[in-house]
Amino acid sequence: MSLSKHKHTPSYDFPEELLSEIFKRLPVKYVLRCGAVQKSWYHLIRTPLFISVHSNYQKLTAHVNPKYLLFHDTSITQVKVRLDDAQCNEYCKFEYPLDLPTCLWNLQSNGLICLSNMFNENVGYNPDIYLWNPLVQKFRNVPDSPFSMFTFRETKWNALAFGFLPEVNDYVVVHVIKPISTAAPPCYLISNPDIGYEEYPHSVKIGVYSLNSNSWKEVCQDKVFVDYMSTDVSVFVDGTAFWVGYNNEDLCQLVMYFDTKTNVLGQVILPDDIIFRACQLENPLILPFGQSIAYFVEVGEDDASEDDEDYGSPHMDIWVLNKDTMGEFSWEEKMSVTLSENVWPEVLGIRNNGEPIQAKLDKLISYDLDTHEPYVFVESCEHLTPTPYYKEGSKSPFVIRPFLETLLFLDMD
């Protein structure tokens, strides 16, 4: 009998353990395609156990698997994930969910993006916070912060941070707020209503949200002498949230930090060489750098001192914040590079290896951390953004951050 007369139906009834071993090695978009093959696969990839197994494998093999960069287009509500290589080819792209408001503060960590309209005074005070997984196109609302009752008029400053805690496999949101003197007293003064808040004008309130418990905890701390906090810039590294602040009395900029492991809010004074750069007071930039942070200083022709090696030439300095075994912080100048002609001084972001990214005409350039020499990272930006690149007085069309995949929220209804 001819074999052509027999019809063979392929069988996909593999043991779940074997399927899990195969699927966990696949990028998210291919896992989602596998879920469309048959119902048993669909249900398998949506189990909490597999989602955890896949996320853990992606984290453990991030140093060998293709690494990604998230390009967040600032002109439209579009986010793209690209390969971190010379071609910067597109891996996937997605739009903001229609249910989420636009013009949001955002920060991403381990595949999730935290968004909030808390700082947008133009649309009115809106303390809502969201966690969004763009790869699976699902998001969830974070319960109201314990300080959501404070309005703009009742706060001196307000700051958010978002990050991942690998030790406990949890995502956290940190909300720090400094009420003005007419606001409610700190928590430890509530039992003493006769003591006015004006006697404690340097007290702050700190809320920490845990995704695992879906709840907030509150912390209070006194003697925080920070008059201003940059709401646009925050970094979360190794369980610690960082912001840039300013002290009016000492006329100096500083880095504020909150350690979620010790519940301590502290500050680190910047090196004198950074404080000297007056231009940094308006546009501070801190980015993750390994298990710490890097502070980027854009030095223009008018800001360079006569002691600088390249006096009169614009250049960029990178300082790294180190922490010793005793928990003490110190600054180290990682490198200083002279900006060549047609290089836009703004740092767009960093690659997965920590190398900073800048624009030079229609190209993206980066710098070798060992030799400090610039090299062309992307030959042309035409395929990176649908909007024109730099024009006089315009802002960057996107920000660039390292990105790690996750299937988190895929099991949500």
C-alpha cells in the first residue's frame, strides 16, 4: 500500500516538564506564538509556575542571550524593543494601552514599566500608579499610595521610584513625599497633637509598595534637609532608589537615596568637580551603572575650568557612586571625554554593558569604557524613530534603557 494514502496527524502531547524546558528558552513573543498552537500549550504558558520559570531563566542567561534596548519615543505613545547590537534591529513594538492616560512619568525594570500621572500638573492631580508589561500587553493598577490625599499645594516635593528585588523576586514602588508646614504631622507625632508640624519642617513620609503582597508600608524620617527633588530622574539599583535633590541653604546639588532593605533615607553630596558645573543644576542625569549609578556631567565651553585638560572644549564627565562593605558611599570619576563636532551633549541612555549613548548628526555613538574612545553604535537613526531627529531647541525623540523580558501578568484575566 502506498504511504501517500496514509494521513499522519502530528502529535504535540509532550510532557509538561519537557515543554517547560523548551519554552523557557524562547523569547517572549515566540512563547506567545506557541500558545496559539493548542489549548494545552496555551494554558501551560499562563501558569504562575511557568511564568516564574521563564523569568528566572531569562535573568540567569541575560549575559549570553541577545540583549535588548527599550526605545521610548517621547513624541508619541510608542515603545520599541531593539537588539543591543550594531544594527539595532527591531524586536517588537507596541502602543500604550488606551485605558492608560498619556504624558506619564515612567520607569522600567525587569520587563515591567511603572507609569503615573502624579507629577503632571497640567491635567490636575492624579495619584494613580500603573504597572504595565508591554510584551504581553497587560497592566494592573497599584493600590492608592498612603499619601494620595496630599495635593500639589500641600507638598514641598514628591518623588517616585520603581525597581526589582531579585532576593525576594518582587517589584516595588517607592513614594517619597515632603509635606509643607501646614500639612499633617509625621506619623510619630500623631500621638502628640500639641506638637505643631512647624517644629519639624524637615520630616518626610515614605511609602513602599510590594507587588507580591499588593500592599503598602509606611516609614517616616526626620532631619531630611532637601529643598527640591527632581521628579523626572530616578534610578533603582540593588534594592536602593536614587534621586537628584537640591539644598538651598548650602546651594548644592546632592543624590538622595532610600534603601528598601534598611528603610533608611539618606543623601550623598556630589564631588566638588560636579558642584562646580552650574549647568547641571537644571538638567541632572543619573543612570544605572552595574550595581550602582552613574552621574553624567555635561561641561560646556563656559563651564570648563582652566585646570581642565581640554579647557574651552565641551566634554562629558561620568562619575560612579561606589559603596564599600561598611555601607559608606564615595565618588569615582569613571571617564571624561571631549565631545567632537556635531555631537549632541545630551546622554540618551546606556547600553547593557554600561556604555553611554549620544547622538552625532543622524547617528548614535557610544564610548568604550576602557579606552574612552567614541565609536559609531548605529549608522543611521532613520529606522529608529518616525519623527525628525534633532532640531535647534528640540528635545530627544526617545530615551534608551536596557530591557529584560518577562511574562508577568500573562495569567491575568
